[in-house]
Amino acid sequence: MKILDLGCCGGSLLLSLQDIGFTSLHGIDLSENAIKLCKSRGLPNVSLMDGEKMKFKDNSFDVIIVSDVLEHIKDDSAALSESFRILKPSGKLIVFVPAFDFLWSCHDEVLAHHRRYSAKKLNEKLMSAGFAINRTSYWNFFLFLPTFLLKTIQKFSKKTTDQLHESNPIVNFILIKLLFFENFLLDYINFPFGVSVFSIAEKPGKNDV
């Protein structure tokens, strides 16, 4: 299975996929430092490339993963159309993005986000690019309310930095366990809202290769 990580950053996802047995792994990113870091970690098939204008041939990949990347791309429709082009028929596109415009904060601005998405908005863009939707769900459901309250409070402050900070180890342990539990539930249900939203889409057609 040939997999592309679009916006691979330092290669963490590619390394995780490699650890569980995938071998035909490829990545692209706009950051030279990210590509250098990937190669220093033993990931050879990574390239400096724009997701809106990819240099791959048509029907090249079985799976494309776009995780927390689409919101950074100015023309997200162009990136989705390019993903459709280079994906094999019956190939899968996995997209993960931040949810809901009303959760927009200075954190989005510092991280150079162009937008947030609802499930409807994301699926409309996917279908406009030619994809069929296999599944859509929100994620980080249990932390949605505290996140909403925190971001609402922060809108009244003048803070213009990102909101990343090191958590207390005990709090971090609890949050990780909560997300593991949520991921378990996702095997059986879709969540009606959350901090993020994902879709699994498919390029219609039969892959004869």
C-alpha cells in the first residue's frame, strides 16, 4: 500500500506507520527544515512540495493522509483536487481538521490557519473535488465544552500568542486516557460535535492494479 502524508512535518506519523509495518511511505511539506528532519530520522521518500501543485503522476497513491494541514493551505479546494488526481481509483483520503468557526482564537492566527470547518463544510469541499464520503465524525468530543469556554474567555483578552504549554503530568495522563476511550468509542459511533472533525473519503472507480 503506497501512502502519502501531505504536510508530513517532522515525520512523526510516517514513523508511526513504519513501526506498524507499512513500507511504501512518502511525505511532502513546504518546510525545508521539516524535510531535513524527516531525512535525519531515516525517512528517504520525502520532498519539498506544495500541496496545491503536487508533482506526482496521476493515480499514484492508495492512501493520502491530510492531518491538521488543510486549514493551513490557502486554496484548500486546489489541494483536494490535486489529492483526487494523484489518488488511485478506490483509494482513500483521510482528512483531519479543526472544527467550527466559533472556536476560532488567536491560537489559529499564530499557527497561520486560514479557516476552521464544520462536517458539512468539509464534506461539501470533498464532494466538489469528486470524492465520495465513507465516514465523517467529530473528534475530541469530551473536551469540547471546556475548550469552548476557554476560547470564549480568551476572546476577551489581548493575548496574541499560541496556547501550547506543558501540562501537569497527571492531567496529561488523564487527558490521554480520555482520548483513548473516545477512540475506542469511535469504532462504534460518530460524535455529533467536537474540537476537530475528520472525514474518510474515496476516489470512485475500480483499481485494476
